[in-house]
Amino acid sequence: MTVMSRAWGRLTLPGKVIFTAIPLLLAVGVALALVVGILGGPIVELASQYGAVLRFLVAATIILVITIPTAFLIIFMEMKIIAFMNLRVGPDRVGPWGTLLSVVHGLKVLVKEDFTPSGADPLIFTLAPVVVYGSSVMTLVVLPFAPGLFAQDFNIGLLYFFAMGGLAVVGLLMAGWSSFNKYSLLGGLRSAAQMVSYEIPLTLSVAGLLLLAGTMSVNQLVANQSGWFTNWYVFQQPLGFVIFFIAVTAEANRTPFDLTEADSEIVAGFATEYSGMRFGFFFFAEYVNVFIVSAMTVALFFGGWNAPFPFPALAILLDPGSLGIWLLLGIAIVPLVGTLLLSLPFLLTRSSMPAWQAIVLGFVLFNVVVIGLLGVWAFVSFDWVAGLLWFLAKTYVFVFTFVWMRATLPRVRIDQLMGFAWKWLMPAALLNLFVTAGAILVVGR
Amino acid sequence: MAVNDAAGTTLPAASGARDLAEAIVVPNTLWTPTGQSATAANTSEYTHLREWAETEGARRDDARWGGALEVIPTKADYVLDLIRANSLWPLLSGLACCAFEMMSSATSKNDIDRFGMFPFRASPRQADVLIVAGTLTTKMAGPLLRLWEQMPEPKWCVAMGDCTCSGGRYKRSYSTIEGIDRVMPVDVYVPGCPPRPEGLIYGMMKLQQLVKDRRGHWPERAIGPTVPTDV
Amino acid sequence: MNLIPGIGIVRGMSLTLRRFFQPKVTIRYPEVPSDVAVKFRGRLQLLYDENGSLKCETCFQCAQACPIECIDMGGMDTKGRFHVHWGAAETYGERREESALRRSGRPVPDPAYERFAPIDIAAVDSILEDFDHDPAQLLGILEATQAAFDYLPVGALKRISERTGTGYAQIYGTASFYGHLRLGALGAPAAAPSAAPYLAALAAATGAAGRQADA
Amino acid sequence: MTTHASMDDPRVTLDEQLGSFEPIPPYPPRTEREQEFYTVADGEMLVNIGPHHPSTHGVLRVVMKLDGERVVDIDPVLGYLHRGVEKLCENADFHHTISYMDPLEYVSSLFCEWPAVMAYEKLLDIKVPRRAEYIRVLTGELNRISSHLLAMGFHALDLGGITPILYSFIERDEMVEMLASITGQRMLFNYFRIGGVNGDLNHEFMSRLGDWMSRATAQVEANQGLLNENEVFVRRNRGVGTIDAQTALKMCWTGPNLRATGVPFDIRRAHPYSVYPELDFDIPTRSEGDSLARYLLRIDEIKQSLRIIDQCLHQMPDGPVMARVPRLMRPRPGRAFATVEAPRGQYSIYAVSDGTDQPFRFRIHDPSFLHLQSFTLLMPGQLLADWMTINASLDPIMGGIDK
């Protein structure tokens, strides 16, 4: 025993790690092999049987994962765009042009102390950010990103979207109530009043659109708008779009309707007592919400993943298989020739640059060109790539608009907010609905 | 809390309050802590965070290194310090004149957002740095200290302006505190009356260095309010 | 307000969009030197002549002219005989309590205080009377005090500060400057002070309805 | 049931078992007003705003009694920035007091120095050179513009707009740097002297001023396009905090806030001082008396100030900038009262001399303090968010209020 312990003590730290890890890995491998051998067949069978379930699980995981980079991107956009509109340069220290600053903010929030105030209800206090964030993420499920690229296609997709979006108010109320703070309470109550008021014009504004489309599946709605951009619903439902946009701004708690966390009135609203990652969840949920409402506006009124014009059906005419041996030769020679060709300008014009640097630059450029060409090829050949790009481009135009509004507008007062919803938006939405219904009766769908 | 009564000393009886050349020590009967973990209960055990860090309680203290992340070895700490240094959110708390130069450092001409210090949080729960900008009066000292105690760890304090550094031009007034380091720990002093916005930016860059090097008051910080014994 | 609702908002948003593309006014401070006016007086500086020696002649004019009396300076006189000093006296020294925290109304734990030993004030007072309460003869006062107490107790320094109107920091500086003055006793450390005189004095000062010790 | 006094606020006690704040003070109320305020009816709650709050313009604390979002009653608590300036001034000699004036209204420091030196000049019977008077008016009006710009920016910031304040600060940074090139400091100038000013105009100041004046009007106009016609902004300000002229006069209002109710009272015209009688400018007034009028009136005043600066530059005579004053100032025993039109209203100093080199009594009259006392008239019945509007449009500066 002593011999063994002495030998063990003489080992370096990596040695100890390796000596511990190898048997462990072996054991795990054997166990895995056994499990797969015994259970593998049934699992594959189950997966093939419930393919939709498996697909949904994968899609939900992907959605959960992509929310974080999306939030980071939008936070960075907000910092930089608002800075530019204020004639500032904005973040420029962390990463190229400050691109990593939002990530740094997010990670900082993660490693902050996270505590519960003494008067708070710990359970509700902890659950509230989860509810808020969860409701945002769950609305993403029905969003069609591209043809075939969606998590789930409900036939009541739009209804599901509104229902899940309305769930966020529960989380905000929980946060406001449980924080043991009057500012939080005011923020929570404000959010409840605001959400409840704006749900009605929000739902009514798309009612006309639903009459036109005859479906509630978001996928189907997007598919209806294919072809030229005149097919987009915004041209048939301009009033509906305006109402939807205003209501959705209020739903996402963005300026000028960001009363729930009006920091010059009720310090940080419902999030006043939150610190650390629980505050981070609220912070992320806000920006994920911006993405979601922009995406939904695009899907409903701006043709979703459709290009603004019917895209000419291009295909790569060259079949790689027909080249035979030349394919191999091409793969061998083209990089060489491309690198040399692209490094030629540097070699000829910049006499101060050593030859190897020019060649390295040429190689980098060649890679950029090839990646670009591959992108174009993917854009042309796979319609989901093209659809995704169109969708994201349109969505980020709306994200820009939200940020732009935040940079410009002051915030409204709570009674003006409610009065606007009930006295202006709701009658206008009803008018829109009646006019649409009448037009359908007269003209037909 | 009883005052030690050491017997055996012969002292002249004080003839009146006016002739008393001694510090007046009043036992605290005004205030009792809400919980046992409040400040007054555990000051006798440990006085500085470094001592506290060596106890068993500190290992359960997930506030310091962010819970689960404490298992990551020391290289990760360096990354965390880099992250913290580049994302210092100040608390939006202006007391007096210096507040305007503090805001000026955040505006377009001198853009402190470039360093990742822009979102001036209104709530102390989400702030990292307390920039005390302006004269601290005795009436404001309690609320400011309360703000400081409400901020979650890790946190830093920057004293901006002469009044907060040393009392400045109000040192001789009856109602001001001659330097906020009498009531709270300070990491960076930015002198000036008021300092230029560039001065504050320079001070914040120094604070970034402190955070990266893990210097400053962080390990040496006293637990609870600090009162120097020789004032 | 306009006839068309929303036109004001549109105008504001078009302004911000135009500003989005305009050149930025930010001065990237650490890399680019900031736009400081030539006359800007940011920091006090002592000037040196071309030979590298200090131009300051200790004429105290700056200390006298300083509006907030923040310049506290000392030096030798022109004959090289006396050490002279200029500095502000504590105006409200007697109204100050020791702890800024306690003055702010916030209770603090008591062990944070370190009490200085009480002394016989009458001795200090008689010394001060001999020297006519003259701050210019501070060194003599301090030497006489040391002769009386064998060292310079803190309480005596405070008393001298209070009676002569000189700042405590100045007196402490003088006392710690000269080698033959000592601030601590030579022999065994002084015994722990008793709480009874404090409490008695406190009761006398605040009356029976004042804050009572629960000891 | 155990109750613990909260640490810094004896009026609020924390009731552990009910889990709610008990608003009634632990001691019997000291005044009738206190008893009335801290007796909370059903459905009402007390909300404490400040001393640390984003929109209190410093360290003002107000306790509001809310019914839902509607304010029932309001109790401002002052003194969080009381620095004892008057007492310090009585212990400093006449030159020293000028620098203590600066941090009072710290965004318009020159207007705090101005009445002090005017009062001492009256005591000492000194005649200020005309060039010095013109320089005082010139720098003063520049300081007024920067103060008004900040006031308008913070008005927008309190309503949630983040951009106007940054545009204002761009202009304000130009101006304080301009003033720094002549006075030597950016905020607390310490520039006026008894019998003149500290330094003559210099080339740097003139080039910076010319550079700014060439585009000032266009820039200020463009920046106002962000707010003046903005429906959200106008709707939040119109009819909020309305006060009529009689009440405003009764509450001792002065300055832009009074002129927004239609009273054309301006010290520069009513009790002319310095060289203002030689200058041509209008006193803009508005009749509405609400927050929007107070906001718009400041824009008009900026335009008038630009006019005054232009005239000053054209009419400025040559000559010395300091009168011959005795080195040791020992005015005859007597009293002097001097008042100027500061950006926030009438700023006055009352100084009494007893023949020594220090003022015997020194009294500061601050306009913001008097504006602040009408919160209790303006606020009840309004919403919580209106407090930000009213407070920002009254534009108090806590340094002057708490002294």
C-alpha cells in the first residue's frame, strides 16, 4: 500500500490525471458499448417511429442555443447604432470595433454575485426570469426562418404566438411582486396593464390578414406571399401593419412604450432588485423579444423568407462528376494558380513587401474568394439558404428600426399609453377588420 | 454591548464635557441588527476578506467567483478579470458638481462607452462601480453607504473630485465628510475640482488595471463599514 | 403640434438618421490628446528654474491667496533661524465627533474605536498659560509637555490644538518631526483606560434622559 | 411582532412578520403636517424617491403618497447637499468667498459669483471698468446658454429620450472649454473679481467663440427639431404643472419659470445692472404656464442670449479689466444687497460688513429653492411620471437649494 501511495505521490499532475482518466474512460466506453448494444436497436426504432418528436427536440435545442448569440448581436447593434446616432463612436476597445463587448457584458453578468433580498419571496423571485425568458424562447418555435427551417408548424401558429407572448406578463408580474420593492411593484403593475391593453389591438390587427389568408399557420401565411413583393400583405393591410407594429412595440417593452423599466421614473422597474444572471435573463429576454417581434412582423407583412421578386431558377450547370480525372487536377492546381494570381498585385506594386507576405496575402484572399463563391453557390442551389438570408436581412431592418426609435423618442405616460390603446388603436383595428371583411365580400379573396 | 471596564486605573475625574480630552464612546443601544449575519455580529471574528477567504465559510461563498465557475483553474480567473475589467457598469449616482463632469465623460465628446462603461445603471443591484461624484455631506453619508452595501460583489469605488478625496474646499465645513474613505473603501482617487472628463476616464482606466491585476481593495477589503481608528 | 399626426416624430427620426451618417465628434482620449484650453489650470505645480532648483521661496503668498486655504506649507525663514508654517486652523474642530460615520447618523460597531488614554488636562493648561497660548512657540510647548508627561500623549496634543487654534495635523507633524520628542511612553504600555470617566462625563453632558449605557 | 427601525430613515420601519412597510413613524408625529402626511388611507402607499434616483437632479428626496399611479400628496426632504457655505463665507475674507459661490448653482457658476462681487463693490464703493462689465455680460450669457441647453437636455432625459442630452452636451462642452480658455476652469470658474474680472479676453477664447457662434444658431435649431414638435414629448408636457401668474408670484417664482406664466419680469430690465441698459434684447414670455411653456421659453432665451453676445462683441470698449482696488479689503460697516438674473431666476446676495476683512453676515437667496416649494401645489392629482416632467421643467439645482 505504501509503495503504491509513494509511486502515486511521485507522479506529476498530468500523470495523475492520465492515470485516473484512462481507466475511467475505458469503463465509460465499455458501459456505452453495452448500452448501445442492448438499447441501440429500440432507440433507432423509436426515433424512426416518432421522427417528428425527434425533429422537434433537435429544433428546440437549436432555438434555445441560438437565442444567446442573437441577443448578443442585437445588444451590440443597439450600443453601436445609438452611439452613432449620438455622434459618438461607441464601443471600440473589446474585439474588432468593439464587437465582443456585448459578449463581455453577458459574461460579466454571469459571474456577478446573485442574491435574493431579505424581504423577497425566494421561489417566485427565482422563477420570474425563467418564465420571462422561457416565454420568449417558446414563441420562437413557430417562426419560419426559411422554407423547411422551422421548429414546428402549428395550424394555430399565430394564436400560439400571441398566447406565449402574453405569458411574459406573468413573469414580469411575478418579478414585480416578489421583489419586495415598491418600484418593482409599480413596474409589474404597469406591465400587466400595458400588456393586457395592447393584446387586443395586436390580435385584432391581424384579424383582417387572417381573413385574407384563411389560415393561422405562419408557414402558410409566408408561403402565400411568394412571388413579387406586391404580394406582401403590407400592401393589402397597411393599417393593420401600422397597428401591429405599434402594438408589438408595446408588447416587447421598447421605447416609447418601455414603461415597465422606465429608469428615470421607477429606477429599473420590475428588475430593480435583480442582480447577476437573473437580471441577465431579463436583459436577454428583452433583446430576444426584439428579434422575435421583428421576425414576426416580417413573416406576417413582409413576405417572410420570400425574395422581393421571383428569383430566376439558376442551377450549377457543371456536374462535378462528369469531369473525371480533371476534377482531381483542378483541386490540385486551382488553389496554386489562384494564390499566385491574387498575390501578383502585391508582388508588383508593393516593393517593400517581402514575397512570402504577398503570397500569404494572396492565399488569404483566395480563401475569401472561394468562401464567397461557395456562399453564392449555396444561395443559388439551396432555397433554404436564400430564404434564411432574405429573412434575416428583413428582420434586422426592423431590429434597426426598433433601435432607431429608442435613440430618438421619449417615453409616453401611462395614461396616454392606455388611452392610445383603447381610444385609437382598437377602433382603428376594428375599422381595418370591417373594411377587410367588406372588401372580401365584394371583391372576393 | 458592554464597554470593558478595566479596573485599577487612577484617572482624574472629568470636570465637564468641555474639558474632556478623550474620545466619547457611546455603546450602541439605538440599533440592533436585523439578522445574525448583519455587520455588527461578526466583525470580531474576521476583519479582512483575506482572513475570511481562508475559512470554511468562504468556500461556500459562491458570491466571490461566480458559483460553478470556481472549479475552473486559475487561467480562467485571468479571463474573468479581463471580462470584469472591460465591463464596468457605473452606478448613476451624482451628488453635486462633479456629477456633470461624470455625465460629460459619458457623452459624445469623451465617450466612456468605448471602454464598456456606458450603461449607467440606475439600480445599485446591477452596478459594478460606484463613482462618488460630489461633496458627501453627513446627511447623505448613510444613504450612500447603503447604496454601496446594496451593490453585489465584485464592486469597486471611485472617489471623484477633491471633496470626495479629502474634503476639498468644504473640509472645514461642519456638515461635510472629509473624504469618503472615512466611510467606505476607495479603489481609485481622481483629484480635481472638478476633474476633467479625461481625468475620470484616466481614473477608470487605472481601475481597469487594478481589476486585471487583482489589486485594489478586493482581497484587503474590510468586512462591513470601515472606520479608521486614528481619526 | 402639426396637422398631420406623427410628422414631428418622423422629423426627429430623420434627424437621428442623418446624424447616424455624420462624422463623429468623439475624441479618442488616450490615443488622441484631448482639447484642453491653454489657460486651463488643472493642477498645482511648483516651478523650477533653468538650473533645476526650486523657484519657491516659501513666501506664503500663495497660501494666503488660496481661496479655500488648501495650501499648507512650511519652511525656514530667510535667516535660516525659524521653521515657519502656514496652514488653516480647524474652524469647527470642537464640534466634530471622531467618526464621520457616526456623524452621519449611522450606528457603527464599537470595537472599531481605539480610545486614547485620558490625561490630566490641568497640567497642559498651565503649560499653555506659561507660553501665552502662542502657536509660534509650539516647540517650547511641546518640550514642556514632554517634560511634564514624559512623552506627548494624544490628549495633550488635542488640547494644545484646541487652545492655540493650530491644526492637530500641524502639531502632530511638528511633534513627529523632531527627534527628541516622542509620542509613545518609554516604559511599559499604558494600562487599558477605564470606561467609568467616559460614562460619568457622558451622563453629565447629556443629562439623565440622554443615551444611557446598558453596561 | 418585532419592528426594526430602518438604518438611515427613522420614519420607515420594517415590519418583519407582515412583510410590508409600516408607514407611521415610530415616534408621535411632530407637526400636524407630518401627522396628516404619514397617515396612509386605504389603497394608498408611500413611495420614497431619492436621494439617489436618476431624475432628482442631484440629491433631492421626495416622499410621495400614491394612490395607484396618482400622487395624493408629496413631501420634499432637503438638506442632502447642505455644505454650510454661508457659514464658511463668514469665516473667509472677501476674496475667498467668491470661490465658495461657484459650486452653488454649479451649471451656471458665473451667476453665483456675480451678485457676490456686486455686493462687495457696493460695500467698497468701487466702479468697475466698462470693459470688465462687458466681459462679465459676455461670459455670463455664454454660461446661461450652456445652462439652458443642459436644462432642456435633462428635460428630455427625464422623459426617457436619451439623444437630446447628448446633443446638448456637445454644445455645452464647446462652451465650457471656451470659458476654460479665458477663466481657467471648466465648471467652477472663479473668474469674477471685486472690481473686475480675472483676465482679459484672449485669442484662443475669441477663435473658439467665433467658431461656435458661426454655427450656434443652426445647431441649436436643428437639435430642437428632435423634440419641439415631437408628439410624444409635447403631449407629456402640455398642461402638466400649470400655474397661473398670481400663484406664481405668490410663490416667489422668478426667472424663466415666472416668465412662462406671462409676467415679463426680468432683473436685467426691471432693476438694470452692469451694462444691460446699453444692450438691445427682448424679454420673451409665454402665457400658458405649463411645462411645455417653460421648456420653449428657454429656447427663446437662448436666442436672446446669442443676440446679447453678438452685441457685446461689437460694442466692447478697450481699457482695463480691473479697477484699482485696495490690497487689504476692509469695507466700512454696512450692508449691501445685490441681485442678478440667473438662468433659473433671481439670484441674490446679502452681505453685511462689520469693518473687518470678512463678511459679518452672508446670506444667499436661491431661486430654485422657491420653485421647489411649489411642488406641493403642482403635484397632487398628477401622475407619478408627471413629477419628472415638472421637476425637469422647473430645473432645480440642488447645490443652490441646499447651499
